[in-house]
Amino acid sequence: MPKSNFTKRVLAGLTAGTTAALLSGCTVDHPKVTPSARASTAAFAASHDDLSRQVAPRVSSSNMASNSQLATDFLELGFELESGRPLAQFTRFEGPISVVLTGKVPARAPSELGTLISRLQREAGIPISAKTGNSNRITVEFVPRREMRSLVPSVACFVTPNVTSWEEYRKTRRSAVSDWTRVKQRTRAAVFIPADVSAQELHDCLNEEISQGLGPLNDLYRIPDSVWNDDNFVSTLTRHDMTILRAWYDPALHSGMSQPEVMAALPAVLSRINPSGGQFSRVLSDPTPRSYEDAVNRAMASGGAGRRQAAARQAIQIAAAQGWTDTRMGFAWYLLGRLSPNDPNQALQAYLKASEYFAITPRAYMQTAHTDMQLATFALGSGRADQAILLSTRGLQNSSASGNGKLAYELQTIRKQAQKTLGQSGGAMMAFAE
């Protein structure tokens, strides 16, 4: 499914951009704080004397939802597209799958793909490899960015069915060939990624688009520990995702099954592959209304700051009306903070609110890590280097297995500056981290 550039720009900006706004003039080793960009020290102190209490303690990425929740996730991810269009039947590849890289392949792509394929084989039990010759095939083509933007201007990367090349996609993109709702069994799919892709974007696109080519075609804002979430906090397939994919390729399921048929089979499948997932009970669906998604998209789209902030506030209001206290409420507050670079006090308050919701949401370890980074930046800019060390260290712990190199760099940079401010040595810093 297409991955929008909107969210990728926001999350890229909130690491490289937001930190730069508060640590402008930075060098690789020691960024310098710019006083004019700080939240006021008084506002910072008034918010919380001990900022670290606003952030969840380190959480384990090995924790996972119950089997009952996983079944609900499976059905919502598997029988609806991101657009809201329903899928009449379950589909997957039947038999071994080849993944082929084409186009102007970046030097690190084969290694990145190899790591992903190894995980899919080992953790999801999928018969997938980079060897050619299988009748089932996923093509990953690297296309000039300008050429991609001419057809899909707001998409960073995407997967489509029934084609094996960009040229074939260009000819069939408005036809039934590229319509996922018409697919009865997957035999061919293509992932398209810009040829000048950054290392982080390459990692993110391969993880999400190949996994969606294999399995779920939907994204859900309510699942905190999944790449199949348009908030884009998670960039590496998680234990949750691998469990969904293992169930997707379980022998008890096959292409052509209806939703009731899959629903009937899932309890036994999940009990077998995830025996620690508990007894089954009905989990009520908690769908995200289109109005929330529209508000979030407006907040992340190009346009005036006032309009985008208003959209973020609308997302907050919708989340409140729904009674949400999960990552959807946290993300709406997070967006407001991201959209308030010229009002540091407002941004700080928004990030504090976001952290409160992320802290009480199970498995929101990456959301917590991103918020730690933002709050650590404010702590450092307001003269609280001790809090900056605590927050950045905790962020690194929560994101240690995330595969998000950019976030790790930002957290390490903040911690190093705080370390320098306090006159601590690198050895002391590492001891603190441990």
C-alpha cells in the first residue's frame, strides 16, 4: 500500500528538524543550544520539576498483545484497504516466493533485503528468498524520484499487485490489474522505492512494503507496536507483525477464504503459534473514524501553520470525543507539538500531553522514545542537562531494537551535549546508559 510522504516528512522533521530548531548551529559532535529557540526556563520548571516522571519507564519490545487482540488486528488489517474499501476474501502467496531487486539498486539494498528475508523466514516461517525462479515473485524496483513523483507525488514508496516493473505499472495503474480488491491469489507484486533513497528510508520502505505485499494491506492508527500504522513511529517489523505474518501463512489458511472462515480458524492458529497469548475472548473493535484520519492528514499536509495546527487540534478533539487514551490521542498531541516550532512553550505542553498518553499505552515503546527525544531537547535547552541525559538514555533504551538510526543519532547527540555540559566523560555516560 502507498506510504504517504506526509507522515515520513513529519517524523523525519521531528528528529532532524525539531532538534535543529532547538540545537541550531550543531556540529556532528557537539550541537550548541540557541537560547532564542528555548522554551522559557520558567515555563519548563512550571510544567514539571522532574520532567522524567512524564515519560514511561523503559518498556520491553518483547511484550505483545493477547491472542484475542491479535485476532482482531488480523481481521481489521486483512479485510480492508487503507482507503476503507473492503476486501471480500483472504489472499496471500501460495508456495515459495522470490524477491528480486531491479533498477538503480543502492549499494546497501542487498544487505538490507537479506536481513529482512532472514527474519521473515525465521520469525514468520514464510518460504521467501532472494533466489530467482519461483513462480511467486515480489519485484523491488528503484525508480528515479522525479519519475515517481510525476505519477504519485505524495507517496514515498508503495506496493502494487500483478506487475513486475515500473513500466508495467505505468500502463496498468488505472486498471483492474492494480486493484487489490480484484486479487484472488497473489502471484506477483512490485514495490517501488526512489533510487536516491536514504539509508533510513530504504530500511523503512523494505520493511513495510514487502510485508504488506506479503500480508496485511491496511494500516491502523490504534496499534502501537506495528509498522502497519500511519503514524510511522515503528520502522522495523515487530514481534506483533511477525506473529500476524506467521498466522497469515499458517497451513490452516489459504487464499479465497471469507472473513467468517478466517475468523473461525484464527483461535486455533494463534493458540498454536503463540501459546503464551492467553485464552480467547471477544475483543470489541475500536475503529478509527475517517474524520480523525482526515484531520491528521491535513495537519501533515503542506499549508499554513495556522491551518495545520487547527487540524491537529481537531484530531485531539475527535480523540477526546471517542474517549481514547491510547496512541491516537498521543499522536494528535505530538503533531501539535511538531507544528509549533515558533511557540516553544506550546510545543512543550503538547509533547508533555503526548507523553502522558504514550506512557499509559501498552507497547508504545517507540512513541515513548520519540517523545523522550523531544523532551530531552527541551530539557537541554532549558538548562536541565541532568534531565536531558535521563530522557535521552531512556529513549535509546526504548528504541534499541527499532532499526531507526536517525532517532538513535539524535538521542546520542543530545546526550553527548548534556554530558559535555555537566563535564562528564564518555565512560561515565556509558555507565549511566547501562
